[in-house]
Amino acid sequence: QVRLVESWGGSVQAGGSLRLSCAASGSTSHSTYMAWFRQTPGKEREGVASIDSFGSRSDAASVKGRVIITKDNALNTLYLQMNSLKPEDTAVYYCAADRINWLLNWRYNSWGQGTQVTVSS
């Protein structure tokens, strides 16, 4: 497995931007495929965006056109640039990684501790 640590969540007004980071350490083969998920109390964890080692991306319909997922393979760090944020984007955002390409499915076997994103209207 791989250890994942998210950072740079925070509070922002609607229409603003945030860039989340996720530093991966450990076996790089277990972070070939990475993704961002989010969860609010009482709701299931929702896939936001995923990326593979070739840079191929998948975005959820709810955020399409507003987020960009990137990965620095040299630093083994995953990023999520979020623009035009809406109050409904408020959630705890989690980074996930695996050797299997789960895309936006929750079955990744490595997860970070999460970082809170709050968007106020």
C-alpha cells in the first residue's frame, strides 16, 4: 500500500478556487492510479476525478469543466484544481490510490485522512 496525506483544503466564497494536494509515499506501484473523492455527512463517498500514470483523466459530471486533476510523477503528488466553486462542493475531500484503475469507483485500497473544503454563498 501507499501512505497518502492531503493538504490545502480550506474555506472560500462561491466562485472562488482552491488547489488540493495529496502527497503519496511508499510503493509507487500502488499509486499508479489515483483519484479524488468527496463526502458529506449522511451521503455516500462520491468520486470527483481520477487519473492514471499516462495522464488520462475522468471527471464526475457534477464537477466537469470546473476541476482539473493532475499528478506530478516525480514528486508522487496528486493535485486537484477546483474553480468556480459552489456551496454544494462543500465536503471532506479524500485522495485515493491503487494498482487497479478503479476510475471513480470507491474500491481504491489506499486512502488519505481527508481535508475539509467549505464554500460559502
